Amino acid sequence: MISLDTLLNLLIAILIGYLLGTIPVAALVSRYRGVDIFTTGTGLAGAGNVFHNVGHKEGLVVFVGDFAKGGLAIIIAYRLGLVDHMALPAAVAVVLGHWHSPFTGFRGGDGLSSLSAVSLVLLPAITLLSVAFATIVFIVARRTDYHPTLWSSAAGYGFLFWRASTSDASLGVALGVATLSLLVIGHAVLGHRRQDASSLPE
């Protein structure tokens, strides 16, 4: 049975997580450079699109900003006493906020950078292994020039899903992070497919 204090802290963590997620870092950075990120490249407000179509430094800034959103959401949840699987709702909230920011007409990015931070805080060892695997895939996929950031992220989180579900970590945390990673990857793939279809000549 969840106590009233815990429930209140959970609601606060979810609200803070969502508000952090809605900060449109990619849109702000791109607009500063005179670029509408929603009509550029993949049309998604994420670090990968900014990196490839606005600038490398700008893409790095966006990655750090989106990464910080995810990390802060979990750290704040921890400070509120929500440890392990109790922090997962805050993780979901930050991703949802990133997907549907009211500051950009409820448009957003994939949420991969924010999820990276969530994964790192909740499952540090497994996440580091996943990053190493994703880096290898990125190097290979870059030769094809076909969404290397997306596919390397998908590979990394696919590895995380497999490893987390068979690890000795808290089962609730492992399954929660693995499930959220699948949702983020699915959202990213659908977003890229929609953008590719809209760019085809009629």
C-alpha cells in the first residue's frame, strides 16, 4: 500500500519530469541558428537531426541538454525518496514531455538522449555496455548514410533490453527500462518512416 506522502512525491516527480521533458532544446538551439528543425532533415527535434543539419557543436549542445533532462528527472525522483522502480513514472513523463512539448505545438524528437540518461542513472553498468555496442553499430551504419544515429540507438537499446531482462538488477527497474526503450525505439522508427514517406515525390 502506497502512503499518501509517497503518492504525493510520485505525482510531483511525474510533473517535474514532464516539465523537464517539454523544454525544447533542439528547437531553441536551431532557431538561434536561424533553422526550423521541424522542416529540416528528418523533421524531428533531436540531437541527431541538429548534428547533421544545423551543426556539430549545436548537436552536441542538444544532446547534453536532452541528456540532462532525463538525468535530472530521475535524480529528483531519488531525492523525493522514489528509488528503483518507483522512479520509472518520472522517466516515462520526461520522455512523453519530449515527444509532445506544448512549446512546439506538441512536436518533439525521439527521446533517445533523455532515455540514455535515464538508463545510465538506473542501470549504469548495463547502459555503458549498451553504449559501447551502439558505438560499433554507429561506425558501421555511418558508411550507409541511412539514419546511423537511429539504428545505432536501436541496436544499443536492443542490447539493453536483452541484457537488462536477464540481469541481477531489480526486476522492476530492468523490465521498466527495457519496455521504455522499446517504446522510444518504436516511436523513433515510426517518426523516421513518416518523414521518409512524406519526402517521396508524388
